[in-house]
Amino acid sequence: MIDRTHAGVRCHTRFLIRTVKGDLPRNSSGTVVYTMENLGRLLILVAWDKGFLVPAFPGEIELHLEDKELLSKEIRNYTSA
């Protein structure tokens, strides 16, 4: 199921992420398009400032949210399973 709760939220990478469309160095910025669950894992589709769309796992990025407690609860739900 696609969840657009965090759509439009800015984020950045926590470390280098290699993708099929190119490398995303640490602190690369982007905007969340939506989140979805796939095979029991949370994926976050991000429109990166480098000009491409690729998904990331919650542990690979940091969202710029005002309500950090809400985010940490969501991530714990998927990482503890």
C-alpha cells in the first residue's frame, strides 16, 4: 500500500548509497514522494536533487521532520519485524 503521509518531506542520505541510476554521496538531498511496504520491508521513494527517483530504506536516509518521535516509531515497526 502506498502511503503519502510524508510526501514532500525533505531528507538526506546518511552515507553513500549506490543505486542503478547513480551514486548518492553522504548528505545528498531529496524529497519524499511516498512510502510503501514491499515483502515486509519499508521502502521510501525519493525524488533526489540529482534528478532521479530511486527508493531508499529507512536506515539509509534521515527525514527532516518536526515530529521525530512519530518517525522513529514507524521505523521501529519495520526494523523489529
